[in-house]
Amino acid sequence: MAIDLFAGARVRDFQAARPWWERLLGGEPAFLPHETEAVWTLDEHRHVYIVEDAETPGGAAITLFVDDLEDRVAAIGARGIEPAERETYSNGVRKVTYRDPDGNEIGFGGPPQ
């Protein structure tokens, strides 16, 4: 059975939110299902999307585990977005958290250094 994962975040204003997410994820969406939704394909069968929901924005908590955490954080920083938090767990695993203006949280985790 094939499974595609779509992790989503609700945003108050799609047009205002899209540029922030493009900077965070490093480019244009892979596709636009309709005029107030954008989907980025991160890897085969793995997608992140934003969708306008003016009545209940925010509240998403998405974490992506990557093997190039420091390079990714540096690239995101070069696009003008800085992390809200940095953590290192007792086992050495690291997590860097970003928050969009609607309060959605997207974290990038990485293996111990």
C-alpha cells in the first residue's frame, strides 16, 4: 500500500503567508491545489502544505528530521528567517524550531554532531 504524507498548517491570509513559507522551505510550491493552498514536496511521498483558514489559523506542529541540519539552518538564515528556539536533547539529537506569523511551528531535527 502506497502512502503519501501531507502535513499542513492553517494560515490567516494565504497571500501574506506564502512568501514566508517559500523562504523557509527554499522555493516555490510544487503545486497549488486551489487559490488558497500551496504544497511543497520535500521528498517522494512527503509534502508540507499551507491553506488559508482565517477563522482558525495556527496550531500546527510539524517536525522534519534531516541529516544536514546546520547547512539547512544556515540556508534558511540566508533567506532572512531565524529560529525561534534551538534545543539539544540528552541523547545529542538537535532541534531548531521556527514559527510563522500565525503561530504554526515547524521544526528541523538532526542527529548528534
